[in-house]
Amino acid sequence: MKCKNLTFENVNITGGFWKQKQDMNRNTTVWNVYNRFKETGRFDAVKLEWKEGDPCKPHIFWDSDIAKWMESVAYLTQKQREPELEKIVDEIVDNIEKAQDEDGYYNCYYSLFTDKKRFSNRNNHELYCAGHLLEAAIAYEKATGKSKFLELMKKFIAHIKKVFMEEGSADFVTPGHEEIELALIKLYDYTGDKQYLDLAMFFLDQRGACEEPNTLAEKFGVKYLQSHQPVRAQYEAAGHAVRAVYLYSAMADAAARTEDTELKNACEKLYENIVTKKMYITGGIGSTRIGEAFEEDYRLPNETAYTETCAAIGLTYFCHRMSQLDPSSARYANIIERVLYNGFLSGISLDGKAFFYENPLEIDLYERKMTADFEVEKRQPITQRVEIFNCSCCPPNVNRYLASLGNFLYRYDEKTVYVEQYMESDADLEGTRLSQKTNYPFDGKITLSVSGVKRQIALRLPSWCKNYALKKNGKSIDTSPENGYLIVATENGDILELELEMRPRRIRSNPHIRANRGMVALSYGPMIMCMEGVDNGGSLAGVSLLPHGEITLALDQTLGLLTLSCPALRQEAQELYSDEADVKAPPFTAKFIPYHAFANRGESNMKVWAPQSSNK
Amino acid sequence: MKCKNLTFENVNITGGFWKQKQDMNRNTTVWNVYNRFKETGRFDAVKLEWKEGDPCKPHIFWDSDIAKWMESVAYLTQKQREPELEKIVDEIVDNIEKAQDEDGYYNCYYSLFTDKKRFSNRNNHELYCAGHLLEAAIAYEKATGKSKFLELMKKFIAHIKKVFMEEGSADFVTPGHEEIELALIKLYDYTGDKQYLDLAMFFLDQRGACEEPNTLAEKFGVKYLQSHQPVRAQYEAAGHAVRAVYLYSAMADAAARTEDTELKNACEKLYENIVTKKMYITGGIGSTRIGEAFEEDYRLPNETAYTETCAAIGLTYFCHRMSQLDPSSARYANIIERVLYNGFLSGISLDGKAFFYENPLEIDLYERKMTADFEVEKRQPITQRVEIFNCSCCPPNVNRYLASLGNFLYRYDEKTVYVEQYMESDADLEGTRLSQKTNYPFDGKITLSVSGVKRQIALRLPSWCKNYALKKNGKSIDTSPENGYLIVATENGDILELELEMRPRRIRSNPHIRANRGMVALSYGPMIMCMEGVDNGGSLAGVSLLPHGEITLALDQTLGLLTLSCPALRQEAQELYSDEADVKAPPFTAKFIPYHAFANRGESNMKVWAPQSSNK
């Protein structure tokens, strides 16, 4: 038995930090996204009734927006049926059925604007939308047993296969925005029908290996959509970050199913390049808004960080799949944790209603106020979350992600259960039942009750954790981590107690990252912290941290989150240049909140990285 | 008698740091610029013999290049005749005479390309070239007594006056690139003929006060050429930095001659805005290459700093004129000193042969190597000086500037002589003769011998100097500075000895300057220092300074310049993000050289600002 990820169907998150997020998603967020999508005509578009002059002109990627939302409903339904939501999905499916062409083609935009030629513009998201619809359809059949949606999509996929693989009659060969590849492998996994894997492999194999038009090449270059090289020769993450990690996810999926070592090697190189050179401390990726893309190694500016919420999600998809290729290592789960508590979670407001598409690591309101007369537009990310965007891919992605979060908790094979993430939960791993009790990330105590089939338990020792204590049935166990796991033999009835020491930490980045030179970030457990002006007297411009000051922990009752206090100085604004001896920098206590909770109390300055000299 | 600046004709720089630069200019630099200009056809262009297909197509601003070079020859000649150079100038003047139109118009570009309509494109530098030619012609008549050049230019000015003031027949009202205004006031001063002041005032009064075409407005906005408001309402420095400070210089000149308080008020506001919000620590101005322009307050990035050499020169022109409007204050001379030893002098190589047009405050070779696939062009300044540019305004500007450097040393009225700059020199100020002996800036000792007419001496106490000792005829004098000057009554035969304490200083910038947060710069006397990779192990990425380390002084024999050594740490490149406790940062001694001497030993990393925590 190959090591596999336990899917969310077999895990229930039962309490604590993430249960609250999941409840919020079910009760608030899914409905809020629904209402905003409805108001903007995204659901009605499927009816193909829109006429020139009507408001809310349908857009090429609207099908993907509603697909991700439908997928969310499926995941929620899997755990607990939601008749009202299910009814909405059923209606949408009926509309899709009516809108679908006889030959199987479906895309609300092209079906409406029939003067536009199907599959003529590589960047027009038809295959991307098909992929999301397919993912939704699979999830919906699994959750409800209703097969209509998936049948429609299978018909569409058959059409795609014919056009692309058999006839080669489209104006391009591979999708502009990757997504369908990983969806096809899901369909292969679900049906066992190898033709779907073959189609996925066709798109992977042809990418960068054949000549095809790229309408965006002039603007961004072919790296933008990962078509600069055959995928097996791609070792450096490049281009549009969401497209990239969706592609890399499919590559990892394919490598796991085909034993394709070249593909596996490329995946490993790409992973390594991202996490050692192109990732923010928050786990965010894709640093520039220009092309929504990866930049060069170590180029990670803070205030203009693009770091799309969907890219953070996509990185965890890639990591999740990589752990199947390299089952013994905890490194992928460490990155997933970094993203979960930081760069993903910053994408949604604490009340669950509003979203960031971009997740900057700094907000400098003074800088923003300046209108750059002669400068090329220096657009910076928005400072407050909003309920919907014109390009609103992130909100329903957050919906489906939170609803299926259980996917990230466990991996297992016959011998071992890998505990990847710490969340209060019950799980069934083909006979081994695990019950986690924990207040994580508020503290580092985890109690794991094991029952059923005997397996050894591999508890991830987070990469940030230096000290820990492990007990089995109340007795201390002296064990050293192997590849990032503390491995303990267990049998039915055993109780493991793990205590991970959480303490405030000061982090430095590799000096190649220009933006962070001379600076530190604070963290606590898995959470990267930030300062906001609202807690720290408005401007953060003159703030520096004292290298030897003791950092203290507190609970902010309003936010319901842990905070840190660090002794700091605030340099006052004086002359343009002053002798250091004349500079006034009175001490104060800087308050840090978890990065993911920034921008929940109005517009404010914010920074993750603050100047601090070496404490040596 | 109003306080006036002593002109260079009455000062001889006799030894020391600047005498070496002046000798270099006379023996090497002027000839080197001549040869490069000759090779590129700039002198031959005046013959109007260029034909389509020939190399070296004449450019709209070539007349200004050769004009500034001729002006340099005039200034050199004023001190010591240079028959070979004079012969060259005489030939150019003869060619100009032949090329000049009957109506007085002269511009080698328009005279050659007769299909182009004269005075039809506001940005085509015809009036700018006329201004530089006029400055050269005045200087040449003063230096040689030869009047032909100035007669030709007076004829041209008469034509300009007719076209612009009388007929209004040009397609625009005021020059796109300011320069002629200050040249006309020079002509007014030289001839006493008020019509030239009137024409200058016409161009000043009309600027921003009338509708006129601006071909660059679409790209840069009308601020680019200071046409966004009437000049008396302009309080914030804006647009192309050289154009701006040439305009402000003319405004200050005009205000001094007309008692125009509104104009004076605007000049004071503009000056204040530049030096308190828009100036690099080197005295460089104009931070962005886009429009070669001032950016918003406090936006002063280091590695992309544009800070054109001509803009640095122009800032001192403005300051020099401001001191006439506000004679009691040393502030203008302090800024001139900052520019002289840093942002101006960096414009020329130590061997006098090559130039920087842009003077960045940081070079990061690693960052430069990266090709920005998806990023808009992030062009950075060149890292090595070159002998000529396509747009080669700076080299001859350096020529004329060094040759006339004596202009900045003294101001005087009936009662007081203001010693503005410290350079070994002899001067005659209408009867008061001063002889300065000093090794400045290598140390802070200045000996001043006074003879002739009795005046009190006001010695500038540089703004960077905290401690000083002053003696008259060997006896200590206890005096406090007034408006930045130490004022001593003197009579014939008195000897003043001033000792300014020079010590290494750590400078912090106003925290509004993003780029310098958490950083310090080192300085010594008037010199801002920098680190170069060549002295500091290559990469400067991980370098931070220790806040309490003692900084020591040394002489670099190769450079012939003072250097500083400061205890520092070098953070090693490790993981992307590491616990500070795990970061390796071994100590080393960082060597700093004067900023103006950077890039004289091959391509190297460089930085002025380095991370350092507060030393409190």
C-alpha cells in the first residue's frame, strides 16, 4: 500500500480554531459569496438570457467562479446536508444542462456570445472553467449521489478529448490557464477510467513541447503560462503563480500515478525553488502584480506583494501532492502549515464576509497617499478586504478550501499514520481511529487517542519547534525526530500527549531578500505576526525593535487571538538627515497580532518585518 | 552695498583637494570631453555639412553640449590662456557665424534640417541651446576680450525677443527646457541693458500662466516642465530636476534684481521643499529616471536613484543665488558643500576621464543580474562611468563647473566677508584680501590671512561640525555661531585659525524615507561615505554595522582618500527564513570610502546606507 493522504470525508474537525473557521464558512461565507455572485449575475449567466445593454455582462471565467462555489456546497453537504444550498446547485446544474451544446461543449460565455469562436483564444479560460466544473461535479456526485452534473461534464470532457487529442482542431494545444489537468486526474481516480489520465498527460506532455499561439506572450513572455519549456525540463517556478502551482500539482499527481521519474524530478526541483527562494514568510507566492507572477529568486518586496490568496491555496495543493511522492518527509506539511495560518488565512476577514485577493506584507498609508506624478503606476494592494471582486476567483476558492480542510490532516500507509496538522478532530484511517484534542495554535498541547488497527504514529514536529515533550499513556518517551516526525509505536487504546514548546521567535530572512535586510519578523508557533498602526500609535515608519527585549504573550479579547509585545523604539521625524546622537527615539512597547488577522479594524499601517540589529 | 557673491575671476584656488581637481580638469578632462565630442561629430555639426547617410546625425541639443564646453574654455582662459583651446573656440564661433541665419536665428539642428519648423516644438531645446550659447559667449568675451561670439548671440537674442515677446509668432510661449532665463539675467548683469531682464521676466511670468502646447504632457504631465502653475505659486519642487533648478535659479536671480517678494517667497518655499524633503544625503536630487524628475516628498530610493550630475550642479546654482536673497544664513553654503563633496563629485572619475550621468546610492550586482521576466523594465543606473553619453550634458557641465568653482568661496558686503567654502586660495574682495591655507577635507584646520580693507570675517561653521576652536593671531576667541557663521572683527594683517573637529559620524534619515529605515550612513567632515564590495568581500547583502563599535580613520594610499573602518557583522546566506538564534553573522571590519570615489576600481557592489540598530 502506497502512502496516501486521508481525504476530508474521513476526518471531522470537531472543535478549536479551525472548527470555528469551518462553521463560519458554512453559516456565513458560503452564503455571502452566493449573494454577491447572484447580485452580479454570475448564476443567471448560465441561463444564457443576458442581452446587450443588460447589466452584469458575463465574463469568460464566470463558470469557474460558480463551479468553485458549487464544489464548496458539495464539500459542506458531504458532512451535513444543506437542502437550501443543494437546491440552488441542482437548479444551476439544470441550467447547465440546457445551456450545454449537443456536442458536449459548455461555457456560458461562448454559448452566449456565439459570434466568438470556441477554443480559438488560448487565454480565454474555457479549459480552466471545464476543469473547475469537473472538480465540482465529481464532488457533488460523491456528496449527494446525484450523477447528472458529472454526466454533463463527462460529455464535455469527451468533446474536449475529441477536439484536442483526436482532431487537433482547436487553435491551440494546451490550456492557457492550467486547472483541467488536475481535475482530469481526479476524474481518473474517481472512475478508474484511464482515458482521463491520458488526456491529462496529453496536456502535460504537449505543454512547452509544441508550437502554439500565446496571445499574452508579447506582454509577459511564454513563461507566463509555463510554456517556455517541456514540463519535465521546468526546474524554476515561473509565470502566473496560480497557473503554475495548479500545473505543478497536476504534474505531481501524474508522477505519483505513472512512476514518471523525470516528472517527479521536475516537481522536486520546482518545489525546492519555490520554498527556498520564492516564498514569503507567510507562505504567499507570486510577488508581482505584473502577470500575477513569480519574480526572480529572492525578489520578495513587502508592500507590493501580490501573493494571491488562490496562489497560497494552490501551493498547499502542490505540497499535499508532493508528500505522496516523498512520503517520509514532514517538509511539505510544514509549508502547508505556514500557508494555512498565514498567507491563506489572511485572505478572509475574521467575520468571514470579505476577502483579499492580494495579501501584502506591509501597508504604508503615507506612501500610498502620494500620487506618483512621473512614476509608472505603482499600484499597491487594497488595504481592506471586500466582499467581491470583478475577478472573484479567491472567495469561492476559500469556500471550497475551508470546507475540505480535513484533507490536510493525515497521511497513512499500512504501517504508519502521519499526523500532518494539529486540529481538534476525529479520523478513521482504514481501521485506525484517531481523536485529536488540542487548543492549537493557542498552545502546543496535543492529545491523540488511538484506537482500532495498530499502526505507528508519526507526529510532525513543526520546523519552528525546538523543544517538545512526548508521552505515551502518561509516560515520557525519549524520541528524536526522523525526517521531521516523532515516531511512536501505538496500539488500540493508547493515548499520546505531545507538547510543542511555543515561544515568541525572531526570524531573519536570507540576506538575498533585499526588502528584509536588517529586519526581523516575530512569530509564535505557526503564526507569523505583524504590527498594525491601530495598536501602535498610527505610523510605523520610525519603529525598530530592541534586540534584547523580552517578548511577552497576551490574548487580545476583541480579536480572540494571541498577541506579542516587544520592546521597541520609535524614531521621531526630525531633519531629513541627522547625526544619530541627535536622533530622538523614545522607547515603547510594540504590539504584534497574527498576520492573518490584519486589516480587521479599519485601514491601518501594517508591517511584518521591522528593523532590528543582530542580538549577538 | 548689497551682499554679493565674489566671482571666480577674483579668487585663485592655489592648492589642496580642489586645486588638484581643477588641474585635472584643465589638463585632462576638458581635452577628453573635446575629443569625445569631436569623434561624435558635435563640433562638425556646426558646419552644417552633415548629409543623410553620414554617421553622427546631429541632435537637437548638441549646440548646448559644445556651448558648455566653450564656456569651460572661457573660464580656464580667464585664469591662464590656453591658445590651443582658444583657437578651437574661435573656429567654432566662425562656423556659428556662417551658420547663423540672417534674422539672427541659430541652431545647428534646425539650420541643417530646414524642413523642420523653427520654434514649433516646445520640447526641442532651441531656447535651451540659445541660453547655453549665450552663457558661453559672455564668458568668452570676458575672458578674451573677443566680442564676435557675444555679438552673434545678441543678434540671436534680439530675434528671440521679436518672435516671443513682440510677435508671439512661435508655436509656444516659454521654453520647454529652462536655461535661457538665467543666461539672459547674466547678459543683463554684464551689459546693464534692461531689455534682457525684461525678456527673462517675460519667460518667467508667462510660464504656467498661459495656455501653451506641451508635447510631453501626455507622458509626464505639465509638472514635468514646471508649467503646472504660475512660477510665483510654485512651492513644491516638481518635474525634470535639471529644468526645475535652472528655473528656480533664474527666479532667485530675478527676485534679487526686482525686489519681487512673491517670487522670493516661491524660491524660499521651493528651496525648503528640496532640502528638507527631496534631497539625497549626497545632495543629489531628482530621484526617478521617469522624467528625470523629482518624486514626492521623502521618496528617495537608493539603487535606482537618478540624481543626475547636472541636477546636482543646478542645485548649487540655485543655492548660490538664494544666498543673495538671504545673506545672513549659512544654510545655502552648507548644501553647496554637501553637493560639492558628494553628489557632484561622484559625477567624474578620479582620473578625470569618465562620467556618471546618474549617481545611485547603491549598487546591488546580484539584483542587477536578474532579468525581470514579467516586471516592467527596472532599469538601474550604469555601474561604471563612461567618457561620453548620447545625451552628454553632464561632462561639459562638469568642465565649466570645475573651472569656475571659485564662485562658491566668498560672499561680501561693505561690512562682512562670508567665508562659504574652505579651499586653499587667494581672493580679493574689493580691497579685502584673504589667503586661505587648508588641507580640507582631509582635516578641519583652516588658516586665513587677512589684509587690506578692514571687514569682519564670518566663517561658516559647517552644519556637520559640533566642536571647533577659533584663534585670532594665536589667541583663542570664544564666539558662538550666528546663523551658522562665526563672526570675527579683523583688520589688516590678522591671522585667523579655525579648527573644525572632524570625526566619523553615523547619520540617520527621517523615518519617512522608506529606503533608509533602520539604517545609518557614515560620514567624515563634509564627505558621505560608502562601502564597496571590492573592499568588503564582494557581497554587501548581509552586512550590518555594530551600533557601539569604534569607527577608525585611515588614509587609502591608492585612492589618496580618507577611509573609515567600522565593526560590522556579515549575515551568512542560510535558509530562506531562520530563527535569529540560528543565524550565523560573523564579525568583520567594514571599510568605507568617500561616496564620490565609488566605482573607480571596477564594477562592485556599493551602498551608502547600511542596517544598524539604534545605539541607545
